[in-house]
Amino acid sequence: MPVVAGPPQHGPSTFDKMKMGALMGSTVGGIMGFIMGTVTVFQYGGGPNGVMRTIGKFMLGSGATFGLFMSIGSVIRNEGPHSDAWLRARGPPMMLSRQSPLRPMRQ
């Protein structure tokens, strides 16, 4: 029985991957900002802004920064397979002979 080809399946677009990288990066950065902000509040106190605002500033700054870098990294990683150098590097494997070229073959 022949295999019926279905519709072509496409992966996520570059913009979708950028959004996913930004979301993952901002989540991780926000968690790290929460940890660093909490440690700072425990060490130095809330200061004139208060505890919640201090932690929020740390979370927002870390989340925005890491989200930006993750989105840029996702776009850079996404553009790799379309270049000629990438395709040449992933060509068929080079087959080497079993006999070493330095030793003569025995008859």
C-alpha cells in the first residue's frame, strides 16, 4: 500500500521563535531578579522605595535584559540552517578506507 503524502508541515516562524525566546528569557530573568532583590532587601532593607518596589525593580530589570538577549539568541540560532555553509557541513559523511594509507596492503 503506497504512503500518502500529507500537507507540508512547517515549523514555527522566526518571529514565533523570537517571542518564545523573549518569554523564556523574561521568565528566567524575573525569577533571578526576585532572588537577587530578596537577597538585597534582606541585606540592606527596603530603602525609601519599600520592599515590594525594590524587588519589583530587580525583577523587571533582570527580566527585560535576559528576555532581550534570549530573543536575539533565538533569532540567531534560527537563521543557521538556511546558509550554504551549514548545509555543506551537514552533507553526507566522508567515508575513509579501512587500510591506513601509510602502510602497504598485504597480498
